[in-house]
Amino acid sequence: MKSAKIPQWTGDPVQPLPMADVASRVAAGLCLVEEARSNPDIWALTSDVLNSTGLVPFAKAFPERFLNVGIAEQSMMGIAAGLATCGKIPVAATFGFLASMRACEQVRSDIAYPNLNVKIYATHAGVALGKGGTTHHALEDVAIMRTFANMTILEPADVLETQKVMAAAVAHQGPVYIRLRRGPGPVIYQGELAYQIGKANLVREGNDLTLIGCGRTVGECLLAAALLTQRGISARVLDMHTLKPIDDEAIAAAARETRMVITAEDHTIIGGLGGAVAEVMAELGLATPLRRLGVRDIYAGIGGEDELLAKHGIAGPQIAAQVMQFLE
Amino acid sequence: MTINPTRLHELEDMARRVRRHILTTVHAAGGGHVGGPLSATDMLVALYFHILNIDPTNPQWEDRDRFILSKGHSCIALYAVMAERGYFPVSELITFDGIDSRLQGHPDMARLPGLDMSTGSLGQGLSPGVGMALGARLRNKPFTTYVMLGDGECQEGQVWEAAFVAARYRLGNLVAILDLNRLQQYGWQEPGGMRPPLDDPRRQWEAFGWQVSVVDGHDITSFVEALSTARQESDRPAIVIAHTVKGKGISFMEGDYSWHARVPTDVELARALAELELREVQP
């Protein structure tokens, strides 16, 4: 499980995906504003990280529905729980590492246990705040949140999917952990996007193997799939935007219809997407080879977001290179 | 909100009934807390039978006053009071701590209608109280949110996160009650005796911008008056610091921290119940 040397892609490069013209956290904040226009029960709370979470437009549009609780994440989760008991839909916004670890017990006991209608808006997922270092990385949050009964976990792959996720999260009755990023990300979807909690999106057809990503790594999987065509490999790509409840059927189909399943996540490989997929495959008795790509039981170190994705083997070229290694 | 002598006698009688339930239930369950519930009993009776604007037949009524027992381990006292108030049959108390009981060792709002918050992890109850007080203000609801804290749990940092922001948002509709029984499970033994969990709670809460009053938590009349005063100020949260005795009402339990969570033997139970009977016939 320990970190091995990540192989590099030796073939030709491919055209990168177009990048969104807006930072993902800003896009998320604007999506929340749109939801709040038609739903007067939506409230936003922050532990003083208004700019960082992209909620300035919300605070300006709805000052009477916005609350800064101060630098106090634990209390914020309890306050959100109390508001939810009064019929509000509180959206508690902070960095992913704080939402999942500083306020871990409050999320479990105050929100998940009583099944209260609180949305946790967790930004800077994975190594999105790469240069902030390990204190500011959120590489454990999915594993932690996945163990809480009643919790739903959603992670959008791009701006259009963020709109869908925000609408679905608000419409869902019960706690939701929304895993968001920081800067601009690649554009995956255009035009119409059918979205349903718990139903993975097939973003590329393929017959040889399946790449499963979530959030930022969906774009990286698409890049890897494009690179793999140079070697005559047809890779299916799934966007596992719902990490809980996970789409067992899409995983089973991938394991039955293709010869290998590879997960790629900006998260520790323990307990996140890869762990969830492994659990499903093992319990269904599907012996298709599985490889989990992600941060391999180490702290990610400091660096730019893209540099860290490459370093940990979850950028497109590194995913493709590792797939070739697995196939040898 | 004053209390006439007849009413006071009824409430004191109810407090004795509740103490009996606490002792017999914990004895029957073979587990549970005793000292903390007994220190909170008189205040819980005053709240549920005289102060809270509630309707046990409609526990989800939107305008009801809210009550959070942040010191959730004392829930057997709350369950006994709720049963006597009509939220569920008194006969259900015997299920306390049993498998699938609605009366869990720490309160579960998803199971038991009438509980306004699930609690049990110390230091967490005041934050949801802040959320409820904000919810009331935002919806123009007239209700008051009450949160009972233990003095020991004020050693948790989250209490002060909530205390800070409650004052900052001028939550005059939030009232905390500090059950100051001056004992925690272990504490600090010093040459002069046991050091209490908090050295100077009045100064601490005043420093956080709260309106503070201090009463005897076993004197129902004073307690009711203090709560009435606490609600009058509209732009500051209030705390009623209630001096109490852990194990109150049973001579051999009073002030003895070993009764924090000890199950009485058959003989101890009989002695304790006899003491409660004896007090009932005193003038």
C-alpha cells in the first residue's frame, strides 16, 4: 500500500479539457444563491471563511439569511442542527478538513444521528489547497463521513454538475456532505445533464476497462481514457458523484463488462471511493482486478494542486501510465 | 411568574415522585446516573410543570418552548418528568437503558417525541440552543429556548464558542441554566478539599456578555423568579447559575461524587425511598 514510484506516460500528449472560467468554490456559491432565490428556508452559515467558500454573493443577496458564527466550526454544526429543528435548511460552509475533522463529532452526534436537514458545504477538498500543506488538505473526509449513518456524500465534477448537486442536496431531506474544490476545474458536461443522487454518470463508453473518478479526478480519468486509445485500449469512465449511497449497479456492470476497474480519487485510498468500490465488488463476489489510485497512506506534501495530482498519480497522464503498468 | 403555596406544595410533591422514579428506574435497569439527575430534579419539575409553554399531546408544536438537556447523562430525571407530564406512560420508565427502548442512556430525539435535541456528548448542547433561538427570532416565533448545562461540561471549549456567538447575536430568547453541583466524575482533590469544576462561573459568563443571576436550584420559588427575570432582557442571553447538591434529597448520596453513576443496592434503595416518604409527611 505504501507509495511506489509513479510511472510517467511515454506516449503523445492529448489536448487538455477546457477549463471553467470560474473557480469551483465561486461557482458553488452562485449555485447556492440560485437555490436560495426560490427557497426561502435556505440559510448559509460560515465559520468566518466567507471569501474562501465563495459565499460573498449569498451574504450580499440574502443578508438576513446569512450567519457568521465566528471561527468556531464545532459550534457551527450544532447551531445548524438547532436551525434545522426550526424548519430551516442550514448550509454550513467551511473547509473540508475542518468540517470533517475539527467538527467531526458534532457532525455525527448533532446532525447525522438525529437525521437533521443540514447541508455541509465543504470546500478545498483533497489537495485543492495544495500549497496550504497537510493541515489544509482534506484527504480523509470521505472516509470519515461515509461511516456516519444517515449521511449522503456528493462531489460534483464540474460547474454544471455543481448546479445539479446543489439543487439535489437542498431537495434531499436529511444531512448531505457536499465535497467542493477551490480553483477552476475542467469542463466535463455541456448542455443537458441528467442527475440523480446515487446514480453514477457514464461519461465515456468503453469495453476494455473502467476508470471511476469523483470530483476533480473525473476529468483526469477522461484524459487518461483519451491517452489510452493510443495503445488501443477502450476505457469506460464513470463519474461517481455520489459517494454515499454508492451506485452498486454501475460498479457491478463495470466489473462484469470490462476486464479491470481502476478508481482515481483526490483522497486517501483508504475508505474513500476506492474503498467503497472494493467493498461492493468483494461482497458481490466479483473477482475482476481492482486498482485504487489516490494518496497512498502518506501525507500529500506541499505543492500546487496540479503538481500534487501528478505526484500522487491521479492526473490523467499518470493514471494512463499506471493502467499500462497494471496491464503488463 | 410567582407561585402560590398550594402550587409550590404540588411541585415539591412532584419532585419527590420524580426522585423516586430516578432511584427505582436506575435500580431496576442496573445502570444509569443518579447524582446529576437528583441535582437537576427540582429545576426540571419547575420547568416542565410551571415554566415551559408546551403541549405534551402535540410535542412538535412549532411555538413550543424548547428545552435541551446538555448534560444528557442526567436524562433519567428528564424522562421521569416527561412521563409525569404526560409525554409517555410512567410505566414505560422501566424500559430505561434496555434494548430498543425509547429511553436511551443519553437522549435520542429521533426516538422519543418531546425531546428537542439529542445530547450526551458533553459541551455540545448550547450550540443547538443558539440555533433554535436564532430560528425563533428569524421566524418571529415567541418561544424561548432553555439549555441546562452541567458545571463540569463547561470545561469543554465548545460551550464557550456558543456563549460567545449567543452574546454577539444578542439572543435575548436564549436562557441557559447552570446546574452548579460542584462535582464532576473525578475532579481535582486539593489540600482544602475538592476543587469545583469552575472557579468563578459568574465572572466567566459575565465576561462573555451574558446576563447572570445566581439562585438556589432546589428552591423552586427562587428558581422560577430568576427565570422570569432572565427572559425580560431582550438583547442579551441569560444564564441562571443554580447552586445545587449532587445527589440532592437522599442524605447518604448528597455531595458524594461516588454516586455520580452508582446503582443503589436493594437496601440502599429501601433507605432512600424511606427518606423520601418521611419528607412527604413533614410540615
